[in-house]
Amino acid sequence: MARYEFKLPDIGEGIAEAEIVAWHVKVGDIIGEDQQIADMMTDKATVEMESPVAGKVIELAGEVGDQIPIGSVLAVIETEGADRAAEPVDDSKDERPLADGAVEATPEQAKEIPVVAVEQPRPVSAPAPAPRVEPEVAHKEPSGAHVLASPAVRARARDLGIDLAQVKTAGDRIRHSDLDAYLLYNGGTVSPRGTAAARPDETIKVVGLRRKIAENMQEAKRRIPHFTLVEEYDVTALEETRAMMNADRGSNPKLTLLPFLITAMSKALGEWPMLNATYDDDANVITRSGAVHMGMATQTPSGLMVPVIRNAQGLSVWQIASEILRLSDAARTGKAARDELTGSTITISSLGPMGGVTSTPVINRPEVAILAVNKVEDKLVPVDADIEVRKRMNLSLSCDHRVVDGWDAANFMQALKAYIENPLRLLSA
């Protein structure tokens, strides 16, 4: 038997270390070649490490949340053959034959440890076939292993003998309420009406993207004196325009309100550029951007990310809609490039139909403003001495009071109103 030292390769970006965000093996596991070992995170990019050899895991370097230097040993794998480390092999200097059963690595294998972008930490991979299966590992969830669910939901489903693949859910992941509905439909029992079953306590380590989000939010609230201005808008005409354009969109993507709002913001920021800025409070320098690089708060399985629509002021509504789809998909699948996640000058945040009546968004530092989109509601409003049902929506603007005065924020919101409530003006060049 031999020890194979799997060293953390240079993932790029000029980094010196990476954070362990998930282990997919444990000491004692038998793994196959190219099997996923761990997920490592650098800044906002997460990559998965795969083993170039098959064998038994005998050592792992650290726990989830630990920082591992580039080039240090990430895992030690026991293999058949002579001892070796995950280093390039110079065949020109050493042409001695390997002992029987040894595992030979090509220079390409040693230099290019495979890394693949991942969407989120996944459940621990099933071990490769071993000589025998212990009784405790015979209990698995083969068909439901890739269903999105929290560890607590998985544990409860396992205790109840429920295959998660058979459970229906209206959302993007299975929750306890979905398990209750499944039990009820299949003749099981749920908590009595009016009561809720106690759930086990969970201890969740804050690592990876969630840790970075926490740090950024804490720093933003600590260093930025926020103020929030909320204004109500009539979007009846805009919704009619959107429906008309969608009815004749051809191969273009379906329009939501978001592309129209980004277009309106881009036009209004041309009139009130002090909101389209960044503030370096260490150097005491404000930079007003000539172009609108629109940050778009996007929820992903790993947490909140902000992909950036570059030069939004120069894009049509259709082009913005296409960029929204492309960047959202890239962020959610972990394929967004570094330059697609940095450099925004202002951010928009929208929960779509789930948006509340109002909100107080937190500024994406070092920007100085962020706009939150709330839900559209039908309201009875007076119009020319009559009462009509109109579609109304609140927009919430948070600003950095060190840079933006209330007067500027109020004028920006009124400029926004002039575009949103007049679609012809909004869509004109």
C-alpha cells in the first residue's frame, strides 16, 4: 500500500488560500478515481476537488470553514503501489519501472487537478464499491439523494421511511410541510390542527458564501448611515405595455417588470448621478460613474449574489431581459465569472410577486444606493373624481446619507415616477 498526497492546486485568481465549504468524503471511505472530495471557495467562486486516484481516504486537512493554503495537502489517500505525492512527474529523469500494482500519474494528471464549478454544497457522495458493506451504510436514499432539502428534513424523512423523490413541493426545495402533506395523503399522521410538531435544534456553521454575506452586511450596516425613502407608483399603463410587448415578442425572452424598472433607473440616474456612485470611505473619495453598471440581487442555493448588468443605460428592454436571464442562471449554477460579480455602481433588488408592501434594503457597499421592488397590488384610487381599480407598487430606496441628501433621493424617485408611469417616454430613445 502507498500514501498519495493530494495537494490543493492553484485554482487561479492569484489566491493564496481557499476555504473548505463542504467535504464529500470522510476518513475511511473507499473512493474512485475522479470522485468528488471537497468543495473549496475563493471569494465568490466555488470549485469542487476531484481525486486523480482511487483508494482509501486516511487523512483530511481541516474542517468545514478552515482556510487551506494553495499547495498544502488537502487529503491523503492510501493506494496500491509506491509512495508518491500529487506532484508533476519528470519522465525524462526517472525511467525506472514501477513496482507491480503501483498507480502511475501522467504529468498532465499531476499538473491539472480537475476542478469543476458547482452550484452548492451537495450531500456526501456514496462510497465506491468496497469488499463488503457494513450494516449501517445499507440505509441510503438512492432515489432522493439529489432532491433539495435541509439536513433536518432529510433526517426526518429517513426516520419516517419516506423517499424524498416521491414528495411533491411547490417551491425549489422540500420542507417539513411537504412531508406533512405527503403523510396525510398517504394515510399517515401529522400534528393535530392548531399545533406544530417540535423540530430538532440545528447547529449551522457559517462558512463559504454565507459567511461572506454576513461579513458584508455587517460592514455595510456598521459603516453606512442608511436612510430609506418609499414612494408609491401607478404601474397600470406599464403593465398593459408589458402584456402587449409579450404578446408579440417572437424569440425574445418574456418580459417581467424588472427590465422596465432598470431602464427607468438608468434614465433617472442620468439626471441624478450622485446616486450612481461608489464611496471609498477609507480614502474619502466618491466616484460618480458615467455608465450604469446595474447590480442585480439574486438568490441562489448558496446565498445572495449580485451579478452585474454592464452599461445598462445603453441596452434596450429586450437586451436587459436577456442579460437578466443569462446572469441569473450563471449565478445560480455557480458559473458566473468574477468580473460578472463585481463592479456594480447601484443595485436593484426584487422578490417579484413575493415582495412585501415595503422594505428597507441594505446598501451593497461601496455603492451609495439600492432600490427594492415591492409587489404590485390592485387598489381603489380616485381618478378624475371617479374611483378606479389601479395597479400600484411601492419602491423603496435606501441611500448612504454621507453621500446622498434627502433632496437628491426625493428628486430621483420623482424622476423615476415620470418614466414608470409614462411607458411611451420610458421606451423612447
